[in-house]
Amino acid sequence: MPPQQLIGLWVLRPKYFKFPLPITLTMIHMGFSRLVAFFLVRVFKVRLISYFFITYFLYVLITFCHSS
């Protein structure tokens, strides 16, 4: 399990943290992701890396095979 999923399970488990609403946790995550993306694009001027189709396909294939 990736660490992000383990942290999510820990936060949602009533024994440890008693986080009331899972949708709130999702909204906090989306807001944080938006903030990080904003700073990467607008402040640090990170450019989008364009992949050729075959490179993207291989990346997706390797990621999918690794996660299963």
C-alpha cells in the first residue's frame, strides 16, 4: 500500500483520529493539490512536459503493472 493510502486509513479509523466525514478529507486533499499545482506553475514556472504517445503508453503500462 502506498503511504498516502495508509495515512488515509489512519485518519479515518475511529480508534486513532476520529475524522468525521471522508468527503471533507477529500476536499482538503483537493485544495492542497490545487495549491501545490498553483505554486509549481505560477511561482516556480514549471512547464508541462509533453510526452510522445508511446512514452506515455509505456509509462501508464509500467505503472499499471507495478500497482497490480
